[in-house]
Amino acid sequence: MPTEVVVESVLERQRSVLWWTIGIVGLIALTMAFYPSVRDDQALADYAKDLPESVRALFAGGELDIASPVGYLNSQVFALVAPLVLLIFSIGAGAFAVAGEEERGTLDFLLAHPVRRRDYVLQRFLALGTLVLELTVVVLLSVAISSALVDLEIGFDKLVAASVSVGLLALLFGTVALAVGSLRPGRAAAIAVASGLAVVSWLLDGLGQAVDALEPWRPLSPYYQALGKNPLRDGVPLGSWVILVGLTVIFAVVAAIALERRDLRQ
């Protein structure tokens, strides 16, 4: 399969990726700069323990000790901030790949080239994966370097596990946006569906830690599969990664089949 669409799609987004990189580096650096103060303030650690369980689960990764290296990184970076940033980027890029091109009237022109529709979708999926990988590496290196500067001691392998989990989560919902945009016209609809499912996933995992009735359903949440097993503490959740990759591939195939069968004249 030719890769021209992959290369062109990645290159045309590099200016955007640069600005996202600057934002991620600045946000993480600012967050990590506060760690020495938190580490030395027992009152803040006690405050986190006093939070309602549902609030702690949703916004602090369920961590009780935010003064510890794992507790601080989970509560301040990997529980919400890093997934949110990568999800916004990935869903936006996934929605633009087909639905966005269709809205601005360039999809017909692109498909007029000697490339089959399903190959076009799969190449845009590969480009999306490349872009998400770039920002995942930015998250990883930003956290690793900032941690070293503030003497936050945590294994690099654990940082890799947590960062890859966030990247896989973002890629999954970006692919959902790609699939929705291939099924029907409208970038707004693709963003809305993917974002809505991401929020439901986050709520199911978070509330499942505090509500007994929801706890058995937590494994259905991609957010749980990515971060609920605490890769920053326990390392690579291999089984969960397989599930996330499998779901992503399914949505990519759905996107390819959907665009292949759609009547773009309507």
C-alpha cells in the first residue's frame, strides 16, 4: 500500500504538533515545579485523604498519598491532564481526517487520485497513530526530565508504561472519531460522539471506584483498561494494552468499510 497520504498527513500537521508540544511541555513543567512544596507539606497530603472517594477517584486517580512520587504523578498528570490533552488532539485529528476534509470540499479531490477509499482511511489512521505517538513521547520525556529536576524518583519503565497507556487511550477515541466521520458527514458529530464516549468511559471508571453497583462494569471502560490498573505503580498492563489495540483496530476497519460503501454525492 502506498504511503503518500500518511507522509503528507503527518507533515501538514507538524506546525500544529509543535504548538501542542510547547503547551504540553509548559503544562507538565509547571505542574512538576510544585512537587517539592507538596512533598514537604503534610497538610496537603492529609487534605487529599479527606476528599470524598468519588472526587478522589475522578480527579486524583484514587490516590491517597499525593505527596509520594507515584501519587503525585497520577493525581496531577496521568489521571486527568495528560489523557485530556491527548484526547482533545487525537479526537480533533481523527474527526478531521475524513469528515473535516469532506466539509471543506477536498475529500473528492483526494479520492480522485489512484487510491482506494479503504486505503485512504487506513493511511489516515496510520498518520493519526504517528501523530499521537509523537505527543506521547513528548509527555514521556517532559515528565521524565521534570521528575529528575525536582528529585521525584520513579522508574523510567513505569513512566513508559503510563505514557503508552495514555497514548493508546487517545488513539482509540481518535479512531472512533475517524470511524464516525467515515460513517456519516459532519466533523461536529464525529467529535461529539467520540468525546461523549470518552467522558462516559472516564465516569464509569471513576465512579466505579466509589459506587458498588458500577464496580463490576469498570472493566468495560477503556479508561480503566488504560489507567485503572495503575501502570505507573505496577508497570505494563499487557492484557489491557491488547484490548485497547484490538478495539482501535476494529474501529479502523469499520472506518475503512464505511467510507468504501458511502455515497459521497449525498
